[in-house]
Amino acid sequence: MLRLVVGLVLCFAAAAVVVEVDPAKRLQKVQGFGAANIPGWVADLTPAGASAAFGTSDGQLGFTIMRIRIPPSPDQFPENVPTCQAATRAGVKIIATPWTPPADLKTNNNTVGGYLKQDSYAAYAEHLKSFAEAMRGHGVPLHAISVQNEPDIKVTYESCFWTPPDIARFLRENAAAVGVPMFASESFDYNHTLSDAVLQDPAALANLAFVGGHIYGAGLDPYPLAAEKNREVWMTEHFNTGEAWPFYLDTGREIHDCLQAGMSAYVYWYIGSSSGPLENDQPTQRGFVMSHFSKFVRPDAYLVSATAAPAVNVSVSAFDSAAGLVLVVVNQNNETVLQDFSLAGSAAASCTPYVTTNFTNVSKLTPVPISGGRFQFKLEPSSISTLTF
């Protein structure tokens, strides 16, 4: 009997810190979660895949943002239409990014590398406008258009270099002609220098809807200047090629980290791939991990104050949404964690957990009782849990 008791004790770890949640202390607005669909480079989503990505029923992901590519040639514009129409019907925000201007507008007359010619800014704005109008003509309004994808890295595929002053100039002088809100600068490693130039230029800032950034090899520090200028920050591209459960769970932790750094959106890279959220029209385990945010934290929710790291390898995000309070908890330990929670000003009698592990996907569990705003929840080993109230 003694051996049995000792064995049970060793299977659990009690978090020493209580998670204090205060829904009244709102932080940034959350615009949504999603991924990129780039037909022409990878297979387009089928109708079944689009339903799995944007639907909110069991086994669907509930994505609310989709990123698409603006091709350099108008002949390729229609490639985007079918899935964009499905996304629009689902109420998804569609953001569009150019990887390169048309070659004849560039200094090297090539879709790879080079710069936008100094006398081609107006023509480039017209190119972006023509894409927006083409999509609108198919019933697809764009939420925002980027100035340029990763203007600060040398690659062998479609690309274009931009200096910080050039980005600021385009937004200052030409963005209004595009006719759609614009964002920048989508640096590959979240280099604030590229967007600082815009944020510090009042005329350019007036035409900046939000700051977009990628997090390849970069830290996730807050961006005080963007907050000072009242501009949201969106994480608009990143991916993890690992195809095993710990890597999928890492994506949940990464979303948490982006939110804690003040970001308002998280957009993964290819939506349909073996390492992405969908494969063969079906959600992957990475997709189900992402759905713990996307399906339960809907647009216009707010991140609220909560103890973000109550224990080693435990991450907590809390949200005030139209449907009520939502907690998302990632446990990257290989053991169960007994976590205590305290909810300020809450009269809730119970919460409903949904849990994903390597063996189960968004499984709905028995409601957990709450007394006086306090409760304890058992975090399964290596898991992500969403608690709804």
C-alpha cells in the first residue's frame, strides 16, 4: 500500500503559484488566428479543406484570418478566388501580401531581389489597387494589403528589398491610392527598424493600419513604439517543420508568447501541408492545437490580466470574449500538473474544459466546479487545454 501511495504522488506536480485572472484588466484586442493559402505555390484548399479550416463545428479549426499572395502578374490573380470566396462567406479577414512588384517596375527587371524603382511608386500602388479591385469583383473584400513580404532578407525566390525610408515614403505618398488599408513591414525577423521609420512619420503612420512582422530567429519583445502610436502588431508568418507532438505543442506555446508580447493576431505559414494545420483536407494535430485559440477566442476578444507562467513549462493566456471568459493553458511537462486558479469578480459556478494531447483532439471533459471564484484543474501531461466559462 505504501508503494502505491508513493507512486501516485510522483505522478503529479502541484504548481506553487495560483493563476490570478482579472477579466477587468484588459490588454490588447485579439483580431484572430489563421494561416496562409498560396495557390500556385502549393495546392489550393478544396471546399472540404476550406470548411475544415474556417468552420467552428466539431473537428474544424475556426480560423478567422487568411493570408494570401499578390502575384506580380494579373494573369495569376484569379488563382486566389475560390478559397477566398469560401473564407469571405465564413467571415474570415483576408490579408494580402506581395512577394515582389512586377519585374518591369524594379531596378533589376527581375522578380527576385532588386528594389522598386524610385519613379515606379505610383505604378506599384496601381498594381496593388488592381488586385484589390479584382478580388472585390469576385465578392472578396480585402481586410488589408502589405507593402512587401520580408523586405530585409536575400532569397532566391520572389522578393524585393526596401529600405525603411522607402517603406515610409510609399505609405506617406502612395498608400491612399491603393484603396485598401495597408500594413508593414513584415520583416523576416521582427526587426523594428523597418517599421520605426513609419511609426515616426506622421503622414506615413496615418496610412498604416497595423504593424506586421515575422519571427524567424527573432525574440518576441513587446513593441513600445507601436503601442505608443496606437497601432496593433500582427504576427503574419512563421512555421515549425517539426512533425511530432512536442513540436505541435510548441506552436501553442508560441501563440501564447506572441500574445504576451502584445501581438493581436497569429498567422501560421502554409495552411495545407504536412507540417501545417491541415493535410489532405483534414486538421492535423498542429491544427487542433491552434484551434484551442482560434475556435474559442473569436475576433474582438481581449487578452486580459492573468499569471502567464505559474509553473515551469506551464503557460496561461486569458481572454474576455463576447461568449465569456476563456483560458488557454499549455502544459509542456511530461507529468500532470495540479493548477489552482482564482478569478477576480467571477460568479461562475463551473467551467468546461477541452483538452488536446498526443492521443486526443479537443476532447470535451466534465465541467469543473468553481467556488468563490477559485478552482483546481488537472493539466494532463504534454497538453493544451481551453477552459470556457
